[in-house]
Amino acid sequence: MSAPDTGVRRPRVLVGYDGSPSAVNAIEAAAALLPSASVSILNLWEPPFTSPELRHRVMERAANAEALGRLLETEGRAEAERLAGNGVKLARAAGWEAEALVKRTFGGDGYQFARTAEEVDADLMVVGSRGMSGMRASMGSVSELVVHVSPVPVLVVPHPMTTVEWAAVESGPVVVGTDGSEHAQRALTAATTLFPHRQRLMVAVEESQGSPAPSPVEGIELITVRCSGRAGRPRATAATLADEAARRRAGVVVVGSRGRGGARDTLVGHVTRALLHYAHRPVLVVPARAAG
């Protein structure tokens, strides 16, 4: 059943879907966090399609190389459309308005995903932590590349999650990591826009005793926690933020990023990448280019 029309513009969401458990997981979690959205379910396929068994059967039917090329093209696109259609069914069952979108790619899925987000004017992209490629890409490739090059916020959903983490996704607060920078402010703006009905908490990781704390925002609780590891280390900062989010039973953690090419050992740089590995709950990364 679709969410009721409240007169408020629904966010436009682009979801990477390849039929994997991680992709199914991402749809379910994202729909719980964003119950009202207009969604495109994107499947990127790369010729020749990835099923060796089906490819072998097609080769047996081809009279020559040209015929084989045509068959691979036809079967590959059909398989991609079937997968995207299955994703649409899952999205609609979760309450979303959804349509299928199939794109042919020749590698570089992360870049194609980002380009497609611009083409459909998406407000948000969703990807599972195991990526969205039939190659079963790890966090070190597709998902991280999407986060790095995306022009819009990216929601990265981990897989698997425990029952406690699923309960948090359903009703937990939004934890916004802050260091007082403009990147953190963009993260807060995105969190307010995308999750208006969730409680929002700002969490600042104190790198050293007596270091200046970010300024509070009216109506939002500011929590300062001492870094649990070696101060200045991105992994320590990320682990501290992830632990605090878990303690608060956060449904999602929101952080700002410098976006393309940015690298800084604070909450808006390498910490973001580390957080994707440490936070066992969805992480929303807001790039510098996001309008908010």
C-alpha cells in the first residue's frame, strides 16, 4: 500500500538493485526510514551478463559470432529488466511508489550510478554495503566509489543487521555527527529534510580534553563524547561515533563529506569512510555539493 498523499513533495530516490540479499536489505531499511518516496529501482548490467550457465546455453544457439552478440545483448537486457522488476515489487510492497530503470554499463558502476542520479534529478541514492554489482563488489569498490563521486546524499545500508538494529531503523533517532564545520551543517540540513518526523541528535567527538565543542542548534540535543581511541585517528573517531549511535539506538547516522577528492582526518573526511565499516546501521553521507 502506498503512503498517503500529504501534499508534501516526496523525495526522489534512486536505489541500486542487483537481486542480492544486500540489495533486498537496502530496500527494506530505506523504506522504513523514508516511508514516503518516489523511487527508481536501478539495475546496471554489463555485457556479457554474469550467468556462466545461461551464457553457455546462448552460445550453443548462436550460428556465428554476430548472432552470439545479438543473443547476449537480448538475454542480458531481459535479465536486467527482470531483476529491476523484482526490485520494484519489493519497493511497492514496502509502501513506495516505484518504477524500474535499466542501464547498460561497461564497468565503473559507481560512476554510472552517480550519472543516473543526476539524470533523474534524485534527492538521494540508496546502496547496500556489498555494492550493487553482479560482481558482488566489496565496500572497497562500488559502494565507496558511489559515496565518493555522488552529487547527492547516499544512504549506505549494511548487511546483515541484527534484530536490535532493525528495531532502531524502524523508530530510532537520527544521529548527526558534527565538528562544527559547514559540512556538518549540510549533514544536519539533509537529516532535517529527509527525516522530519524522527528525533535528531547531534554528536560531537571530543579529540582532546578541553577542545572547543561545536555550537548547539536550537531544539536539537548536542552530545559531546570523548574519543575512545587515539585522538586524531579517523578510525578512533568513527568507532566512537558508531558506538554512541549504537548506545542511542539510532536508526541512521548522518555525516558530511568533502565529496570528490576530499580527504581530511576529521569527521568530514577519512572518518566517513571508516564509519561505513564500523556503523552496523544505515549511514547517510552528505556530499559538499548537496543542496540540502
